[in-house]
Amino acid sequence: MTIKFKSTFVRGEPIQIVESLVGLKDIRVLAYRRIGRDVELVIEQTVIQRTCPNCSGAGQIKERPTVRYVDLPVYGQPMRLAWRKHRLICRRTDCVGASWTSADHRIAAKNCLLTTRCAKWATVQVGTGRAVSDVAGELSCDWHTVNDAVMTYRRALLAADRRRLNATTAIGLDETSFVKLCSRRGRSYATTVADVANHQIIEILPTRSYVDVAGWIDRQPDAWKHRIRFGARDMSNTYAAVNTVMLPRAAQVVDPFHCVQLANRALDEIRRRVQREQEGHRGRRHDPLYRVRRVLLTGEERLDAKATQRLSSLLQLGDPHGEVALAYRVKERIREFYRCTDIDTARGMLSELIEHCLHPGLPPEPNKLGSCDPSVGPVLR
């Protein structure tokens, strides 16, 4: 049996060992420093561009500025790289380019205070759900330093990642109260564009206006727009117009949250109206309808036998004409409709719901539910 020996590359010089541990190409380690709890390595490039980028003439070194970057921690110690750069000037007096500074994206990107490997690592960490402050604490640097690097690499990653757009056949539009602008009811709203089919966010737009949301969809490839079969949205007329104009082939779908929220709102309006008609005042502590207000908004499947009996008894006391009970059954029927997985059964349930809510003998609140555009309802799961 022949024993095969593996060749091993060994470095004996200490400076060569340090350069191998740093792991950057075409650099030379000049010094080692310890500043507080941070470790700093001073490096310089061994290969620099000495030709002028404008006229290709010979250049000469003018200055040696030092730029400090945050690097990945080493053995639990925060690490800094102090890069002694080369600033050169062109020897030709008629050259329009005054000077240039050596750069290497393998070490660090332009306008980024994190090294390239550190910035990529931080972007991955934030992308997996870690807070920017948590990553900044591990790197022992400022929050803005990490956030600026993540934003820089995020744009490049999003521009290169086309799968998040190509995979979807259903998008959802929803608004979010993003930030309070001032002390007087001023708020900025953002629009979230989500991939409903694959459960991920595609884009966040810093506005909810029709022009901006429709403009984003218009900038997407035609092939992507033709693949969209469904458009989920809330009750907003703006998003309805966006889907109608920009995605005319897509079936519009009202998402369950907003539709059930609308049913709960109608149920609460009926409860308050019946309360005033029966008692002549707003709900008070011992009034039957006031005592049952939270139970009415709870899903029926979450109520135990005691809560169900309490609901039935209090409705008999405070709702003699059964208006609140009727609205409660409509709300629960809507929830059952959204849980239905069979498309034909769901269509039948929707038609039955709309016909029932539009019955002239019902209170005005269920009529509002039935008057919603039925074209948005055929496909809900």
C-alpha cells in the first residue's frame, strides 16, 4: 500500500504569516497597532496604477493618505484596517485630470467605511433579520456606518436578483403608516409590494400615490406584467385604479384582513345603533350589548362553550330584533368564505353572501357590505 503525502504550503516569516491571515491580495502589512480594545493593521498596495486615467501619461506619487475601515472581528477582537493609499498626479501640464487615488474594490468599495468582505457579511446578517444596531455592536462601530454599507450593497443585490420578480404570479399592494412627519397628524405612508404566491416582499415604495405606484409597475418588464394573474389589495381606490389600469388581465382580490375588518366595523356600527335605540344612550358597563362587544369581534372557533352561551344570552337581552345577531352571522360567513379552499364552493358562498346582504329587508350596514364590487371576490386563496 502506497501512502500519498499531501503537499503543504508553509510560511515561516512572521510578516508573511500575518499577510496570509489578512487574506487580501496584492497588499503589504506595514504595522500592527492596538487602540483600546480595537486592533488595527496598517496596509498598503503592492501594485498601483501609475498611468493617468485621462491621458495615459506617467504619474507620480503626491500624497499617502490613510483611510481607516472596519473589518471583520478576529478571534473576538474588533479589527480595523488602516489603508495607506497612493494619491498620484499626472506629470503632463496640459492634462485635465489633476490627480487620482489608488483604489481596489477587493479591499473596500468607494464611499464605504467597511471593507468589502465586512460589508457583504453585514448585508447578509441584516438580510437574515438581525438589527443594524446588533451588527454594529458586534463590529464595534457606529450604526450609520453599517447602515450605509448595507444600503449600498442592498441596491446592487436587488438589481442583480431577478428571481424575486420572475417567480411571482400574484402581487399584493398594501399601505403602511411609515413615519410620523410632525406633531400635527402628519404621517408618511409607504406602499408594500409583496409576492403573494411566494410570501416575500418585492419592493417598498415611500409613497401611496397612484402616480408612483403605477410608475413602478410600468417600469417592470412586459413579460413580468403578463405573468401576473391576481392582484391582492385592500379597499383603497388608489390601488384598485393601479390594478385596473396597469394590470388589466389580473383578477383583483381583496385580502382577508381588510374584508373581515370591514365586516367587523359594520357589526360594531349595528351594535352601537341598536344600543342607542334600545337604551337611549351609549353603551354602559352593565348594558348587555356593551358587555358582549369584544366577544362579537372574536372568531367563533375561538369561543368555548361558556363564551358561546354568554354571547347567546346577552344578545337575547339586548338585541330583541336580531339585527346584531344577523350581522354576526354575516361576519362569520365571510370568515368561512376566506377559509374555503375549493374555488367553486367559494364562488357559491360569495354569490349567496352578496345576495343575502343586498336583501331590502336587512339593516343598512349589511347592505354596504353587499354593495362592494363583486368582481374582486371570485378568487380569494
